[in-house]
Amino acid sequence: MKKRLNWWTRFTNRISQSVRWQLGLRVAAPELEAGDDASITSFYNSRVTDCGFLSDPAHYEYPRAKWVLDRVQGGTLLEIGCGNGGMTRLLASRVDRVVALDISEPSLEELKRLGLKNVETVRTLVEHYQPDHLFDWIVMSEVLEHVRRPEQVVCRCFEWLAPGGTLLITTPHGHWESNEHLHEFDLSTFCRILTATNAEVIKLGYLRDSGNRRRWLVGEITAPVNLPTPLPNRRQIIKERRRRSAVWA
């Protein structure tokens, strides 16, 4: 019975994907859409995620690398979705220490061969990562569209920031032809995800590519230096007024 259900699920997924492809909508690889941890891990272990182009100023994706680098300086940094280290080696020269996280073992092996002394690699899904310290910077560039629950992942990462630390996010604006993207965002949906955190400062907007197109959405969210003092709610105000009235009586 279970095999029949699995066959039927795969069949209906294929039909759905075919229809969406014909309509020009987002279609992800079956391993990602079906999406248990094992299938996702196997998918990304099957190849190297090449990020070497990010250091080339002539490449159309260079503006997003520059946007991140212009904001990072000093301290400890967590890079989520580091691939083979194209961005990691740029970040490593700007901070004291980098933890580079990815699920792809072949990609991490290429990163290790770069010999970056202040970089530690971690192989896991971001949903399973448990850091043993907080970070001054967290970079999540072109990752949000790949995860199953973007809002939960952003809120989870935000909790790993040191007081006053900053989470930097870039993600494609709208539809891109990619079998790895589980989500598409516009400015409104991107804003809702960022404002779900307990951030002190939130900056977001568009980032243009070398052809002057609004290619990415970018977000910069900063953790409070001190825990925020909650404002009183209506019930607290009523309770306090009653207490004062009792004292005066």
C-alpha cells in the first residue's frame, strides 16, 4: 500500500510540475519538492556548488557579493550556504573568524583545499545547526529561496546573532529559472519574513545587477544591543490603574 501511495505521489508531482513549467511558473527538482532531509542531502551531494564567479567584477552577480562585503568588517561570521568557497575567501579577509556551513560534501572539500586559516567548515542543513557561540555577522546570500520554511530559518538565524550583530540576506527578486528554488519573493513577502524577527533595525530594498535590473532583494537586520523592554499592553494598564485606585481609596 505504501509503495502504491509513493508511486501516486510521484506521478501527481510530475503532472503538477509539467503544468507549472508550461505556465512559466516555478518548478523545483523532485528531490527538493518532495523534500525529506535525506533526499535534499543526496541532491546537493551529487555536485559542487560553484561560487567562484563572485570575485569577478565583470560577472552579473558580482553586485550582490559587493553589497555583502561593503557591510562586513571584523568579528566572527557565519556563512550559510557557502558552496565551494567563492564568497568565503572574500569574507575571510574581512573578519577574524568564519564558520562556513553547507550540506554539500564535495563543495566543502573544495573549500578546504583553499587553505583559509581562519575558516571552519560545518556540514549540515541550516535547520539542524546548533552553534556553540553567537556571531557578529551572519551571511545568507542566495539561500532563502532554497529552504523549506524561510521565515522559520530567518528567525532561527537571528537568534544566533551577538548583541548588535547583523544578519545580511540576498535572494532573487521574483522568478528565476532554477530547479533548486522552492520559493519566489517580492518586496512584500520578503518584508514579512524579515519583520518576523525581534530586530532593532531592519533595512531592505532592491539590488540591481550590471544590466541595471532589479535582480535581487536585500535585507540587513540588526539585533538589539540590550534586550528590549516590552511596552505595557492594555491589560497591564488596566491592572495598574486598579492598583493605584485601591491605594488612593
